Amino acid sequence: MATAVHLARYTGPTRMHVASDLRIYLSWCTERDFDPLTVSRGQVELYVRWLPEIRRFRPSTVSRRLSVVANFYRTCVIDGILEHSPAEHVRRPYVPAESPTLGLSRLQFEAC
């Protein structure tokens, strides 16, 4: 029920991607006999560590998947399903900023 309510907030491709990311998290919980609605912050931290160590995801992917999990729990808190989010204080991986330039710098252009 909580998953369906959360996914109802999204449409189209966004809904499909959020559902996919959430399905991975829920499967991870099921494989470890964790109830997603009673997990601790530490268990969410284990999931975040599992993504790059076992699944070999890059930091940007780990960050996105954690955002999906955190938003799911935020919805559960808003809807009164949970009192607090176990993902609230989970440490996010460092994701370097993308290059702010859209093309060559002036010096790079002149070197061509």
C-alpha cells in the first residue's frame, strides 16, 4: 500500500524509474528479511554501501537510488505510516559536480 501511494505521485517515465529503483530496494530488504517499514537507519546505510560494493554502481547512481528511498520514507511520514524516516540522516555519497561549461573555454577554442 505505501509503495502504491508513493508511486501515485509520479507519472510517465519518472514513475517507471522511481518504481524500478524502489523495487531494487524492496527486493534487497526482502532478501535480508527486513521489513521496509521497520528498518533502522543503519540498515538503510547497509543498502547504500551494498550498491557500490556489490552492485558496482557509481556514486551518482547510488545518490539517485538513495533519493528514491528517502522520498519513499518521506511520503510514509507525511501520510502517517511512519513516525520518522530511517533514511533521514543516511550519509550520501560524494558526487562531483558536472562541468559547468557547455563547450570549449576561450583558451581551448583559440588553441584549435
